[in-house]
Amino acid sequence: MSSAARAVDETLLTARPEWQALQRHLQQIEIRHLRELFAADPQRGQRFSVEGAGFYFDYSKNRITDETLRLLLALAQACGLSERINAMFRGEPINTTERRAALHVALRAPRTERILVNAIDVVPGVHTVLDRMASVANRVRNGEWIGQSGKRIRNVVNIGIGGSDLGPVMVYEALRHYSDRAIAMRFVSNIDGTDFVEAVRDLSADETLFIVCSKTFTTQETLTNARAARAWCIDALGDQGAIAKHFVAVSTNAEEVARFGIDTDNMFGFWDWVGGRYSIGSAVGLSTMLAIGEENFRALLAGFRAMDEHFLHAPPARNLPWLHGLIAVWNNNFLGASTVAVLPYEQYLKRFPAYLQQLAMESNGKRVTVDGVAVAYETAPIVWGEPGTNGQHSFYQLLHQGTRLVACDFIGFCRALNPLGDQHDLLIANFFAQSEALAFGSAADEPHRNFDGNRPSNTILGESLTPHSLGALVALYEHSVFVQGAIWNIEPFDQWGVELGKALAQRVAAEIAGGSELAHDSSTDALIRRYRALRQKS
Ligand code: G6Q
């Protein structure tokens, strides 16, 4: 534990009677098998499932009983979960280390709603930006936005990283079915020059619009790539004036946007109360709106909103994010499942696990409580995954027969977006068969062929993948992450580990460039010297 952590939290969460009751209850659960739990209650599948915001959530294949749920809900109450949820929706400064609200829910509030931050209603501003985004998206999509040489825009390149990239990429891939194929969308994030070079290799600058997407507009990777894009554009079009027609910015920092050379008329703002990984519904979604159009983007927001409303109003025992988050705590802290595999049986969701990694691990990968006291329990599990059925031919071996317990989230939809013979039926047959096999196993005399089962999973089933259902799905995970953070009493909305990373490379970069004396450890010094000697000088 860090020496900066004030003390170890042995008195708060783990000392709560509700936590200790769960600890005692664990002894009864550990000795029971899912086979037995299902056999004892023929209605278990129906009783341990719930519908909300268009999704059917079946949590019956977790190692829980009614008593487990009762105890988890009691823990949530003791931890003040309802109060925390209300505080978030009211715009209170719940991000304590940065002293600000975490109000992504305001991004999907209807025009009629009022949400006050420091006594100012933020909803009108949200809609002003959305309307401006729609105006630009419509002009680009219908060919009215003309580039420097009089041609319409056929390529859009989003330059951003982290929260300014992972959400937009995931949503673009997820909603590709709804996107305008006349516009090629590319995403550049890595400081590795290959990312930019490969993204623009086959593009004509006179048909390309760059979105420089950075909340702070100071992020090294994004600004470096944006400068490369500006040079590439000016080089191709021969005129500094091209920037006005080929660059727009998404940021909270108008001063830096202007300094970069982008007219602030072409800037789309958002607010410090929108965290990067929670920013899909803000102007960070401009690339999404360009791809899928205004109407679909508004449907995406309506889907977020449907889950927000469900989270706020559904009774806890029938509430998807509550149940999903509390079961995640149970699997992690009591059953010892330190990783969660996210397994979408939907090819369009191929970037969903990567997106969730940031959402869950950057939010809850913390080792001190909101009060700065070291925790005495596990926080965020490691999130990973791949779409089914590909994963089945790879790491599912470990899920079924490995020594580690992995909690799984299976996600799928009843209707195919690209029906092809009976392939969707086969896809879904695999989906259901896998969670069944994980839960129940199958006995064989030969040890290598034996499957113990009793491995927990959730099933999240929607009708079809649409902008609306994607919004609801993302909001389900946003709120589940919030529930988990509230139980662990940690701050889910800061990311000091990321800030550290932003600063660390600066010193080494200066040393590589300047050739100055080195005073790191012997390993780092040797690596820098070797690199200096062998690199190609550009
Ligand atoms: C997200 C994080 C982080 C951030 C990136 C990009 O929640 O804060 O991933 O989004 O570091 O930051 P900028 O948008 O400021 O460039």
C-alpha cells in the first residue's frame, strides 16, 4: 500500500455488519452448485431476471440466492447508494478530488429538464451544442460543407485518445450498420506515427475533415497528431487558409483551440463536469453524428436516457444497474473472481470490451477511499473480452477448465442486422450453450474431459442492436460502475494514474531529444543510451 495512504480502511466497509453478514453467508454459498440451485427452484431463470430500457437481464446463472440479494441490497443501503445516485443526478460535486459534478446524465436530458450546477441550469447549453453539431453534421452529410478546392467531404478523421477516442471508435463500430457509407471514418489516437500515416495514406486532403477531439487540448498525443494533420493538409492544399475548411475542434479549452489555429466558430464545447470516458453523448460524439446522422444520434441519447430513468426510478431489486453492479461486487469481493470477461455475441460490438476496460478500470482502479484511506478489499476487476464465437476457439478453455474463476457477461441480440441463412441462429445457439455449460458443466470419468461448471455469468439480451439499444447498454455499464464505486467508497470520476502518465514521458522525451546527462536507474539509463545510439535520426 502507498505510504501516502493515511491508514488502512479496516473500520469502514469491511467492518460493516452488512459486509460481515455477506462474509458469513458466503460459507453457505461456497458449498452449493448452480446445478443444485436450479434444481431446487424450477422458476429460478424467470425469478432472477428483469427487464428494463429494452433489455432482458438474466442473472440467474450467478452463485446467489434470495438471501444473497437481500444482503447485497442491505449493503447498498448501508453504503448510501440511493443518496449517491440522487446526488449525481442533482449535479452535486460528487467528483471530490477534482471538486466538480459528474453529470454525463445531463447530456441526455430532454430540453424540458432543469439540472443546476452552481445554480445555473446546464440543459439549455447541452442542447445548443447538440443543435450546432447537428447543423454541421447535416451540412457535411448533404454535401453543403465544401473543402478548400470546392469538393465535398468524403473522409472524416477523429484525432483523440482515451476518452476522446475509445467511446467514438466503439460507437462507430457498433453502429456501422446505420452509418453513411459515402463518408470514410478514421480514428487516430496513438503517438506512434504509424497510426496517422496509415489513417491518411489513401485519403485526399481536399475531401478530408479532421476533428481534433481533446477536452483539455493539451494532450501530447492528440496535439502532436493534430500538428501532423495540419502539416499534411497545408502541404497538400498549399494554403494555410485550408485549416478553416478542414479542421474542427471538440474541446473545453477555447484558448488552446484558437492558439492551434482552429477558428472557435468551428469548435464544439463541453464542460468540466463531463469526464472523458463518460463523454460519448457530448460533442465528443461529433464523429458519431457525422457517421450515423442527427436522428440516429438523438436515438442513441434517448437510449442512454431510458436507462438513466430506469436507474433512477426502478426499485433496487428490479433495477438493472443496481443488480449488475452488486453482483459484480459479490463475484469480485466474496467469490474472488478478479477478472470479468465481456463476451458480445454481436460482431458490431467488437470494440465494446476495449471501451469497457477504460470505463471500469480507469473509474474504479483505485486503492484509497474518497477520504484517502487505503482500502482493505479488492476494487475494480480486470475487464477483458472478445466477441463470440471467436473467443470460444481461444481463451474459453480457461473459462471452462482453468483454475481461476472468471465472471462472464454474455451480450447478444435476437434479431440479426445482416441476416445470412441460419447464421444468426447458430451464433445465438453458441451464446446460450456457453453460459449453460459454464453454469452446469458436464461430468466425465476422464479428468481431462470433466467440466465442473458452477462458473458465474450474466446474460444481457436485447431485441436488436440499434442506436437506442446501444445507448441503453452503455448507460447500464456506466451506472453499474458507479454502483460498484459507491460500495467500495472510492472516487470513480478522477484518473490521477492517467495524469501521471501524461507527465512521465515529458522528461524522457527531453532527454532523448537533448542528449543530456541521465540520472534514472541503471536500466532506464541504459535503455535511453541504446535507443539514442540506434535510432534513425529524422
Ligand atoms: C478519461 C480520461 C482520459 C482522457 C484522455 C484524453 O476519462 O480522462 O482517457 O480522455 O487522456 O484527454 P483529452 O480529451 O483532454 O485529450
